[in-house]
Amino acid sequence: MENEITVVYAREEPPDRWDAAVFLAGPTPRTRGVASWRPDAVAELRGRWRGGGRLVVFVPEHRLDRYGDYDGQIEWEERCLHLSDEVVFWVPREIETMPAFTTNVEWGMWHDSGRVVFGAPPDAPRNRYLLHYATKFGVPAATDLRDTVAAALRRIGTGASRTGGEREIPLLLWRDAAFQSWYAGQREAGDVLLGARVVFRFGVCWGLHVRVRVAAEDRVKDNEIVIGRPDVSAVVLYRRGATLDETEVVLVREYRSPGVHGYVHELPGGSGAGGASEVALAEVAEETGLALEPERLRAHGSRQVTATLSTHRVHLYSAEVSADEVALLRASGPHGVAADGERTEVGVSDFGRIRRERRVDAANLGMIAEVLLETC
């Protein structure tokens, strides 16, 4: 099935498998004497698609005539917009024949989705507001149809084969490592993804409302959101005491918006480029000022932190620190990367105090306990 193009017109059922899907959003002619721009867009896609598989093109126009079921048309368009990897907005607005009122609404709903491109002729009226938000959200923009289609295909690349409920995972999430890690576990368990809907994207984080057939229970689970983000490395820096409760642990204090009291105490850690141990070393240096040699790190495995909500795992490490290092840490000033909104302050507490005063959340307490029980 090499370079196959399947055009799906209004109210028609999408195929059960594809490698990429594009929705042609924009004004539809209101009178029979005005030609639609969409046949030219389909021709461009036919000539440029090099993905090596099936490209589906959703055309919100009737194959033979103008649609009659208004509500049904809206439902079909909403469904197919969500199925698309890229939404091509081409807006050759003509006030009398193609005013693009509906297009304005659709653009407002999709401009920040991360999967749109925008194009309009330079002389098309009343597109300034749309172009403003294209620029603000980094949407690829062009002034002719050819370049607009090309921008969408560049982001699609070769696509990825998806079938059934997988079709509802757009490429921008399908290619995400956190999603693939979660989905691999679902497939390994024999569970089936029946459907999904992207709820939000924020930076490297995303939320997905999923419908899953749970194989072991022969039922469908569809009332939860899966949140994805990159894995985290965390480090327990400790100085051994006479007892477990007297063992000192290094924490960082940082303002976190979800924190009930604003500030939280937590282990130094975070996400970043490189292997998990490299990230661990970098985060310790960034958040505490302590430069550790790699050989001082001890690995304690990985596991999910909030398995009822988020897919990400914490890669847990530890390092024993000296009395001199503890003294330096106690005296150190603020750390963190200001450009990322990060400001950390270092504190040292014995494990007994951490437990009694509930200084950390349950996840951090568990990680500290796991390390100290294993090493002390």
C-alpha cells in the first residue's frame, strides 16, 4: 500500500487504518458558481505524499452535493478533526462567497493544538487576527496553497501505521516516548485501546482521555485521564546516623504551584537530556550546588510515582555525603535555573523529623525510606 491517498468526504466513514490523516479546514463556497479550493489541495497532497503508506484526507464537503444534515455535518467534522494528525487551514476568504465565519470558530478551537498549519492569500481580507495567533503559537504559515500543504507534510514525515483506536492518537503524541512506554505496557497486558481524545498539551506534558478494553476483566474502562511527562531522576543524599531516625537527608525547598501550602520539600531531581544517571548528577548540581562524581551514585531501580494518574517513572539514586559536604550544603545559597522559573533552597533534616513533621509528600517519603532501609 505505497503512497495511497484516500479521500473521505462529508458524512463518509473513515477507513480502519492509516499512516497519516489531514483535515482540510477553511471556507466552503456558498454558491454553486464558486469553485472550491479543496480539489487543488487534494491534488497537492497526491503529488507530494511520500510516506510510503496511506494518507487519509478529510474533506468537509459532500462528494456529490452540499450537505443537508447540519447537525450531522458538525458531528462528522468534530470527529474527523480529532482524528487528524494535521489540520490544514487555508483561508482564501471572500466576504460575499466564502466569508469563513465557521472557519474563524474552528481556528479558535485548534490554533494552539500543536497540529495545525495556516495559509491565506496575501490579499484575503480579515485574516490579520488569525495570523496574529499563528505567529504567537508558532504555527507554520504560508501565502499559497502549495506551501501550506508542504508545511503539513513536513511535520507528518513518513507517518506511522495506526489502526482501530490508535487512529485517535495524533502523531505528535504517537511519537512521544512517554506515550509509547505506556502503550507498550497496555499491549503487553493484552489490553486494547478502543479510543482516545487529547485533553491538553502543556510543554512536554499531555493528558489523554482513553477508552481501553481490559483483557483480564473483559470490560471497557473509559472514565480516566492518562497524564504523560518525561521520566524523572531523583537522588537521596544522606549522611549515616547512629540510628535510621538520626540519619540526615538533604532536601530542597521550592515553590510548586500545586502544593497546598505553596512550598514543598522534596529530593533533588528532575528531567533532562541524557541517561537517567546523567540527569541525576546534573539535577543535584543544579539544585544543591554539589558536584558528585558518577561513581558515587548508587542506583535503586525505577517505578511509577502516581500510577493512578501519570505514566512517568522515577529513576531513584542515592549517594552518601560527608560531614563537610553537609556543612557546605547547609550554608549554600539559592540554586536552580531562574529562566525555567526554578529557585531551590537546600535543607538538611534527620529522617525522624521528616517523618514526624510530614515534611515531604508520600512519594518522597517512600523513596527516602527505600534508600535508607537498603543502605543504613
